[in-house]
Amino acid sequence: MFEFSIFISSLIAQAPLVVVTILAVLLYLERRLDRVDDRLNKIENRLSRVEDSISALIDFNDLLLSIQVSKGILSDVEHKILSTFLTRIRPPYSSKYYTKEIAEKLNQLLHKDLNEYTWEDLFELEKIYEILMKEAEVSGKREYAKYAGKLRVFIAISEKVHHHPKKS
């Protein structure tokens, strides 16, 4: 028959082996996690450099737009063309961030004449730009980010062509 004391003795005899095995597995996992942590830090550094590059490109784009406006290359006509283009390619609204109300507000702002823009309108366009970027990030749909990039150029042109929007 089965003797309980023999069973307990066997378990006690194997306990050191079990402890050593568990420690070995823990050490192995710790080393693997250190490697993963190193890789994540490298990825984080790369993303930071990409963000810096994007910021530099946006600043450079604004500078180029300023130069083009000062030379008279960009005017109300180009603004109207871009406005019409943005109205035509506007992405469908979603239920998360870029809602129907925001899409309607964007449509209203895009149909305004350049001389009717106020600082509040330009600020509202900036907020919509941020919402589109958030929608792209959360939904994973690149169409929102692509549209937001075009909207950012439109905002920059609006600010540059119409240096002093009228106060509301």
C-alpha cells in the first residue's frame, strides 16, 4: 500500500532540486526581460528622433510658406483651391474623436472666405487638426493623419496669407 511518510520524504528530498530549477528559470527570465527592456529603450529613442524630425519638417514647411506668401506666390486663389480640395477629400467622421459635429464644423470653416477668418476660427482648425491626429493614432487609420497633414498646410497658409484675421 501507499505510505504517506515515504511520499513526504521523497518530496522533501527533491525540494532543493525544485528550488534550484525555479531560480534558474527566474534568472533566465530576468536576463530575457533585460534584453527586452534594452530593445524598448532603443525603440523609444528612435521614436523620439522621429518626433524631432517631424517637428523640424513642420517648422521648415511653415518657413517655406512664409517665404512663398511674402513673394506673392500664395494668395487667396491658392487658399480657395486648397479649401475646395480639403472639402472634397474630407474623411468620414467616426464615433471616437472625429465626430459628426466636428466634421460639420470643419466643413463650415472650410467654406469661409479667407477675409472672414478670425483668430478663433484658426484656433478651431488647429483643434480639429489635433483631433484628426488623435483619431489616426487610436483607430490606426492613416487616412486621418494624411488629411490632418493637408489641413495643417491649409492652416499655415491661412495664417500666412491673412496675417491679421479680424477680431470677433
